[in-house]
Amino acid sequence: MKLQIEEGTADKEPIVIIKCNAIDENIKKISEYIKQYMVKISCIKDGKTFQVPIDLVLYIDTVDNRTFVYCANEVYECKQKLIYVEKELEHTPMVRISKNCLLNVSYLKSVEPFLNHRMKAQISNGEWLVVSRKYISTLKDKIMSK
């Protein structure tokens, strides 16, 4: 496999072209990985609407029936319910870790056992999130496929 990057094109956004004889599993994985950077989630902050790229999102949490999108330095509100956000993001590094939380495994730093057969997940900003035992296998699968 060869990688070629060209700088200085007139295009406003990057264009990725994959040339291959046949589409195999590796090509599919590369394609899905690239596509995740095109996904944005519509959020609100201070009365303004933002399109937040999913690769900037650390985790998404629901509190009191309100969905919040947590980035490194910002917190946004999302008007969609978590179940609908999860469906939109199923081909991204986001994975459900509890009834009320989705985690971006790209920012996962470590996991360790926690009370009642649950786990604690530390993310890159130092925060700890609790992984419900129901979702431990889903998290493991997402990490392995990453």
C-alpha cells in the first residue's frame, strides 16, 4: 500500500481518493475511518447553533432528559435524544457505555474494574466515566475494531 499526500491544491477541503484493484476489508476499514471525520452533530450553545465535528467530541451524556455534548474545552446541548444520536454515530468511534452516556473511544486513556462488575473509563482530559456492566462487551468490541 502506498500513501500519497499533496499539499497546496485549490480545493477548500481535503479530498481523499483510494485507488485499488478490489475493495477488501482493509479498504473498507480505511474508508469508514475517513468517513467518521465528516460526521458532525448539531448542537446549541448560548442560543447559537453549531455543527460540531464528531472527532472533537469526548463524550455525550444525558442529564434530566437533556443531552449534552462534551468537547475538550466546550459543552454544548443537543436537542436530539441520545438514542437518535447513537444511531447517527454508529459508524464512528462513539459507543454507548451506560444508559445515559456515549463515549468516543478515540479519547479513551484507560479502563479499570469498578464496583458491582462495572468499569471506570478514564478519558484524555482526566475525567472518569462509569461503564455499566451491560455495555462492557460493546466497549471491548469497539476498542478491538478501532
